[in-house]
Amino acid sequence: MDGQAQIVIDKVNHTYRPPRGRPVPALANVSLEVRPREFLALLGPSGCGKSTLLYLVGGFLPTERGRIEVEGKPVIKPGPDRGIVFQHFALFPWKTVRGNILYGLERQGLPRAEREARAQSFIDLVNLNGFEDSYPSQLSGGMKQRTAIARTLAIDPNILLMDEPFGALDAQTRSLMQTELLSIWQRTPKTVIFVTHDVQEAVYLAERVAVMSARPGRIKAIVDIKFGRRDPGIFRSKEFVEKVDELWNLVRDEALKAQEAKAS
Amino acid sequence: MARVEDQAGLAAAEADISQAGARRLDLAFRSGAGVFSVLLLLLFWQGFAHSGRVTPFMLPSFTVVLTYIKNDAIGGDLWINLGLTLYRATVGFLIAAVGGITLGALMSRNKYIHWFFDPIISVGFPMPKIAFLPVIILWLGVYDVAKISIVVFDATFPVVTATLAGIAAVEKELLWSARNMGASERAMMWQIVLPAASPQILTGLQVALPIALIVEIIAEMVMGGYGLGGAMMGASRFANSPGVFAGIVEIAVIGFILIKAMAMIRRRLLIWHQEAAEPTTA
Amino acid sequence: MTAIKTLIRYSPLVLLALLWEALARLNIVDSLALPPLSKVAVAWIDLIRDGELITNGEASLYRAFMGLLLAVLFGGVLGMAMARWRTLDIFVNPLVELFYPLPKSALIPITVLWLGFGDGSKILLIFLACMIPVTIGAYNGARGSEQVLVWSARSMGASRMRMMWDVVMPSALPELLNGIRTGLALAFILLVSSELIVSQQGFGYLIGYLGSTGAYEGMYAVVLTVAFLGFAADRLYQVLMQWLLRWRE
């Protein structure tokens, strides 16, 4: 690998142990390196363990076999250096938009004036002005997700872990959010690991796509995406369509396997 | 640059305001209907009592009962009885609330505590715990302590159960987000878990409050002495029919006020919670 | 495997029983106020043998059963009728809301005033009190009847009555059964309470009698019997509920 890797995932195995029933292997010998400030997509069929891998990097699940290191240090618990954004937003429903964003800043012990200023700047960044004092139950799906993103960005993580963040949104909102995420990323570059099962989304957003196999997940292939421009017009360009095709071919067999596994 | 969701959000906010107006109208209508029915009931009561079909003993007229209450109030007895019942029931409820939430929280954190108390809660819940009143009287005498104790005994169970259920239902992503932002393990319970579980915990409290009142009144009826229950039972023993009916009215009013107060507190505390409109029957 | 799990789950109760026995025997707690569990067990057997527990038990359970049965019949019909006929609903609903927060124990002195100390007053008490949760359960259950199911039945020619029986009742069943379960617990509570306060027969009476004559072992025995019966009744009812609702996922 050229350049220093920021995140090293080395021969990681993980078994999912449900409270009832037999343990299921989730990840099998996964190895991957992520470079600083790169946008990497984890693409794969449902159940392939891509979210599990994300949670392991985030420190929410213990690494049982193999090793995961971030900037040379092994991952043992969650921390604000690896901010996470969930598919179902995970906003604190009893706090307002502002309250949610302030929470991480409070944990960091910033003085009050600085906290408020920072929170406001992120509210502005995601265009939620006017809704600072609204509760999540009063917001649309897209607004909730923007709050979640602002909340995570506010703690200034080096690494952004995103678990199918737009999966719960309708198609139009999803499309708008993708563009918005890209523009935010271009303004404040961070390392992003973006989990998705949507091939088009992966090709549009990412610089590299790691394709995962069906359960138990392993890295099947890693594909580079190098497009000059990133506006929505790109969806119709020839290179884009070819790339989507290439990735879809990689994913299709795995998707079928996942379907069959579910049916059995 | 208006965005799709912003406009949708504004529209939703506007709809919210007009919906609130519609809800207020609906509430006024239902309260109106409620008041109307109560008045109708009172009319029936008065009419039936005077119809001659029942003796004044079996059903004293409403006016007689009202006079009785008035005299009681002027004489001061009403306030003494009311105050004592409320005092004991409320103290018992508060102890049960704090104790129950604490126990529920401890049980959710520590599997040994959970193992020990789980069958006690699960077996004790459907038991008519009032059956233990004679045992409590044996241990603690016939004064306030005994009464408050049986209230605590009875009211704790729904609180513990609700707390356990509420805490168990907190989504792990919520907990993970908090850890992600640097929340310490110790802070989690107070900052995240209990607030997230609060809707269910409050429901448990709303169940526990009427239980506290019921049990307090029963305890007073068994032990006698001052208090709404004691006064009522005394009236019954002396064949004081207006006294008994007065007691029912007083207790009904108190019960109603307490439940409404609790509902108001819930609405205030859970203003952030998206709850469906209440069904027409509480 | 599950037998062992159940054992582990309920073993704290065994521990408590042992603790009870130890505390009493070692006189850590005044053994008058807390007689050893073993002596309580002996007293229990005595009460069975001389028939006291049985006769009183029968009297109590008869009252509770009758009161609850009447409440289920009347309350169930009333609740479903309210769900069906709007005018009835408008009139009766506020009354139900009015009586719902009334502590049902307030009805004890009045039933005694009307019907004295015997069976009648207890049955009336339990009937009146349990009507509320049963009616509410039936009402909410019937209201929830899927409109589509009702329409299908009507379009297939079902008369109003037929429809009540074929469609409304089965879909109302879960809520109704839950209302009855609340009524069951309430019945036990009011039964014991009213008998503790004033009675010539029954569990509560027996407890009071044994307590006043200082026969504390016997008193404990009856207290535990009643408490356990309440628990068992609820568990059995749950089994019944599950059987009746077996078509639900």
C-alpha cells in the first residue's frame, strides 16, 4: 500500500451470537487499509457484515480475532475520534436539535460560549436554521439525518463512520443528501467509511469501493473510482454507467447468495 | 435557496399549529360532553332519590349529600381526613417511585440483582398484596408507618416493571451514539438511559398513583381512625348513609384530580415525545 | 434445559424461604411476629384438616367468581354495544371516564350499607368494580375491529348481530381478555379487602380471626394461601388467554 494507512484492519473474524440460537460467523478474515481523508465505500448485500465491520472499527463491538488499529493504536472502545452516523439517526428524542449537537461538545468540556458558537456553525452548515429548538419528533427524515450528521461533525472526528445513513430516506431526499454530504466532505475533508448496499450511491460518493461477499463477509474486491466531476449530471455519463455495471457484476452473485441464505 | 425538506418542514410546522387548534376544540367538546354527562348523572341521582322508589337510606338525594360535605368542610373534619389520606398516599407513592426506579435501574445494570429480584417482582405482581396488611400491622402497628408501608409495597411493583421494560427498550444505537461522543459509563444512566426510558417509566408511575390511593383507602378502612377511608367506613358502621355517599364523592373527586394532575405532568415532561392521540376512554 | 433454567430463575424464592426460616429460628426477628416457615406450614395443614380453610376458601372464591362472571357478561356486552352504537357511546363513555379514576375500594362501604355483611354485598362490589376494566377492554377491542373485515362480512350478507359475533368479537378478543385480566386482579384485591374489613366468612375473615386470637402461624398460612391463589389465577388465566388467542402470531 502506498502512503500511510490511517486505519488498518487485519485478518478480522467476528461471530454473531444471538441470545437464542446458534452462533453465526459474520466476518471471515477481513483485511483492509484506509488512507487518511479518503472516501471509502463498503458495498455488499444485506447481512454480509459490512455494518458489523463498521461497528468494530467504531469500537462498539469487541475485536475477538484479528486486529484493528487506528493511527497505530488498537481500537478498544468508542471515542470521538471515530464519529458514527446511523441509518435510523439515533437522535436523543428528549433533546432539541441544538441540544443534540451540543451533547458531544459538552462531553468534551468546551467552555460555554465556544460550545454554542460551534453548535450554531454546524446548524448553519447543514441548513437547519430556524429548527434549532425543534424536537426530533417534529422533523422530517432528511432533517433528522442532517441533525445526526451535524451532531457527529461537531465533535470534529478524524474519521467518519456512516452506516447506510440515507437508507431510511425517500429517494428524492436521499439524492439531495448525497450531494450535500459530498459538498460538506469537500469543504472539511475527513476519512469516511460509508456502508451501503446501493451500487449507484457507492460509485457516486466514494473514491474507493470495497466489495464484500455474502455472509460470512470477506473483501471480494477493491475498485478505484476516479471521476473528475461530482455533480448529479454525472449519473448519465458513460464512465459512471460502466463503473456501476462493473461493481454490480461483482455484487450480483453475492446478492443472490444472500437471498438464498435467507430463504433457507 | 429553499430546499425540499425545509419546505416540507415548514408545512409540517404549520399543520402542527392548526392541528393543535383542532385538538383544543376536540378537547373542549369532549370536556363539554363529560361535564354534560356528569350533570345528567347528578340529575338522575336527584330524581331517582326523590322518586320514592328508594328510601333516603339507600340513596340519599344529592342535595343532602352536598349539605353533608359542606358541613364537614366547615366543621374541619373534611380537611383533616382529606389531608391525612393524601399525605399518606403521596408519601407512599413517592417512596415507591424513587425506590422502584432505583431498583429497576439497578436490576438492569447488574445481573445478580436482576436474578434475585426478578421472581419476586414477577410472582408478586399479580398477588393481592393487600392480603399482607395484617402482617404489616403485626410488625408495624396501626399508625401511619403501617399505612405508608402497605402503599409502598403495592405501588412499587408497577414502577419496577415499567422501569425495567423502559430501559430494556432503549435502542443500542442511542447508547452507542452517546459513547461515541465521549459519555462515560457512569454518566450514561442519568444522561441517556433514564431520559430515553422516561415515557415508559412515567406510564408506570401513572399506574402506581391510583394504586397508592386505593391501597391507602383500604388500609384506612381496615384500621379505622382518621382519613377518608376511615371516615367512610365509620359512617357505614353507623348506618350514616349521607356520610358514606359523601365519602364516595370526595374520593372520586380526589382520584380524578390526581389522575388529571399526573397526566398534565406527563404532557409537560414528555413534550418531545410523539404520542398518538389518547383514545376516548382513558 | 428449560427445567433447569426455570429452577435458577425461581431459586431466589427458595433462598428467601430459607432466610425466613433462619431469621425466625435464630430469633433474630421476634418469632412471635415472624413464626418460622415450618410452623406456618404445619398450621396450614391443620387448617386444611379441620376444614376451616376449605369452607372459608369456598365462600371467598364463590363470591369472587360470581362477581367477576357478572362483570364479564354485562361489561363485555356493554363495551361492544358502545362501540357499535354511537348514541350509547356518547352517553355512557363520560360515565365510564368518571368512574374509571374512582378508587374502587370506595365502593366497599356502600355495598355494605346496601346489602350487609354477606355474599350479596361482596358480589355486588366485585361486579361493579370489575365492570369498568372489562367494559373498557371490550370497547377498545371492538373499536379496533378492522373496518375492512367488518365491511367484508357485511357485503357477504351478514346481519348486524351475526357480524358482532363473527367479526367484532374475535378481533376484540385480545383487548377484552386483557380487560378481564385486570378485572381478575381487581376481584382478588377487593375480595380480600372487603373481607378484612367486615365479614363473617371467607379468607379475609379467617385472617382477621386468627390474627385477633394470636394464632399467627395460621394467619400467615392463610395470607400466603390467598396471595398464592391470586398469583396462580393470573398465571392460569394467561395460559387460557394464549390458548384462546392461538391464531395470533
